[in-house]
Amino acid sequence: HHLCDRIALADLAQMARCTPNYLNGIFRKQTGQPIHQFVLHRRLDVGRKLLAEGTRSVKAVAYELGFRDPLYFSRLFRKRFGVSPTDYRRR
């Protein structure tokens, strides 16, 4: 529900009443990836769905997902999906 908000590991750990390292370790053990990577992948997955709709610009999608830099979003998108966000939207 708060995917677009800035999510700090320390805040999550405080909510879970444990240390950040402990929380991240448990999360990694269960999912195979650290919390920050999980959140990043979820944001990119949502971005892919938004781009497929074709109604928003890449810049708008990046900002909507909480990225401060649309170019950073584009680099991560290309790295994860093997195609630029603009090219993905054109498909």
C-alpha cells in the first residue's frame, strides 16, 4: 500500500520491534533478497504495468513510483527487463 512512499529499513525494523540487520536477515532468508531489492523490484513491476497502459509518460511513472530521477528509473528498468521504458511502452 505504501510502495511509492520512502521506505526506510530502520522504520520497518522499529515497527517490527527488532534491529534493521535482524529484520533484513530474516527477510532475505524467506525471500532470497534484501528488503530494499524487493521493494525496488515491486516498484519496477508496477511501473511496467503502468507503462503498458500507455497513458502516462515515463517521467510521470517514475515520479508516481517514488523515484526522484526518471533517468535512474530508466536505467533500473532496462537492467531488470532488458528494454528501455520508452521501448517497452511502444510494444
